[in-house]
Amino acid sequence: MSMKLTPLRFFEKVKKIIAGNLTNYIVAGNNISLSTDSDGKVSITSAGGGGAANLWFPPDTAHAEDDEFASTLDSDWAAYNQDDAAAGTLDTSTAIDFYGTYNSGNALRVSANSTYRPSWLQVQVPARSKYYLITKAYTFPTNVLIWARFKFAQEDNANQANNDGTIGLAITANNSGVPDVNNVLELYMNEPDADSIKATVWRRQGGSWAQVGGSTDSVASEGQAIEYAAIHKVDSTYHLWVGTESNWVYLSSTTLSFTPARIGFVFQNVNVAPTLVSGIDFIRFVETDKFVL
């Protein structure tokens, strides 16, 4: 069976197919336009930005602090060993070894916009059972929604080690230009234990650790659907969220006795092989008291 279509009708059919296939990726449908150039080639364009149909699409107007990790790593970011209160380095020259063991020093292996994982920051921290930070200075306004998208590796149940492959968002006070490790708020999107991987929140104030609110658990061997973490500051209260592509989970809220002055990411690997690798797609900022995600 064959069907003859006028050029206009053909383009409408193509538009419908594109819209149907891209619904999960961009704002499709009426925002897609097709046109023919003088050379007879077909141009396909879409209304830029927004991303109402998904969470990862870049916004129309980026915040000055947004980082999409689309090129080399910005010099604002710095590494720090949280457990030892020691300076670290961001090693952009040593290749990440996905199947080996890396368990010494305070150098964090990072790769931004790699050939195989473009527009993601890949991070491999030393497998020393220590927490590491990548942060930058940030002046918190009255209201701000900060959120990021992550990917992480994990072991199956038989090999799952406590805290291996942990990644999350971190807020810290400032200590002479470096993180004040005695005053932190950390939202772990995948804090692993022997039989589960959970999203949870911990706060350290004046050197004392305390869990904030509850957690959301997922059996490790089945994987973890959560890929987003968000900290929403509304006046003096910090609301903590984790999310999937389809929904958000509200974990808890807290106030802080310290003044946050740095924002970034927290990681941990333990000394088992292979040393796991994490990924960060972006971190974004929206100055609002509304949870607009």
C-alpha cells in the first residue's frame, strides 16, 4: 500500500512523528517548526529552553551560578578532604580507571565534557572511606532553590559496602576560604548500607552530627531511580528534596545555626574494587520561594 502526500501534508506527518518521539526530551508538538530552505533541505527547529516536559533541559535564562559542565571545569570549584580538614586537588589530567582501585591521596579525578560522556562531570574520589567535597563560594540570598542531577555506580547486594559510592549536595560555612567541616548540611541521594541504598540528610553544627528527618530506601540490587537532589532555602529554613523523572520526595527541613557560604557536592568511596565513579549533569539556581520543579 502506498500513499501520496502533498509536501505540506508530508511535513505535518513528520512533525507529528517528531513530537511523539521527543515528548520526553523537549517541549514538543506546537513548539516544533519545519521549513524548507532554498536548497530544498528541511530545517527542524524548536522553541528554545524551558524544558517543561523534563527536568534536565537547560533553562531559557541561566542563573549566573549555574554550571552545566559543558566544557572544562570552572576554576571556582575546589576539592577538600572533609574528614581530615585537608586541601585536595582536582586532577583533570589522570584518566579515570573504571575497573581499577584508586585509594591514596587527596586528588579527585575529574573529567568534564569527555568524549564518552559529554556535558557531564565525572568524578572518582580516592577509596579511603573519607568524605570529599567539591565546593565553591556562594552568597545565599533570602530565597533560593538549588538542584542538581546525578548518576552514580553501585555494587550488587552481595558486594555492597557501607557508604561506597555516596554522592550528594553539600552546604558548608566558610573557614578562611575553604569549607568549615564542623558546619555542614549534606543531602545524600544514595547513602549505601549493606542491604539498601537510601537518600538521607545529615547536618553537622559546632562539630556535632545529627540526622535530619527520615530517608527513602531502595534495595541495592534493584538499583535506585532517584537522580535529582534539591535544597530549597526559604527565609531561614532549608527544605530537602530528592527526585526522579516523574516525582519528588520531600525528606525534611531544618534551620542552621551557622551561615552557609559554600555550595557543592559530597562524595565517598570505600576501599573495594572497583573504585566507583559518580557523575554530575548540572547544578542550577532559581531565586524563588516557590518549589518550581
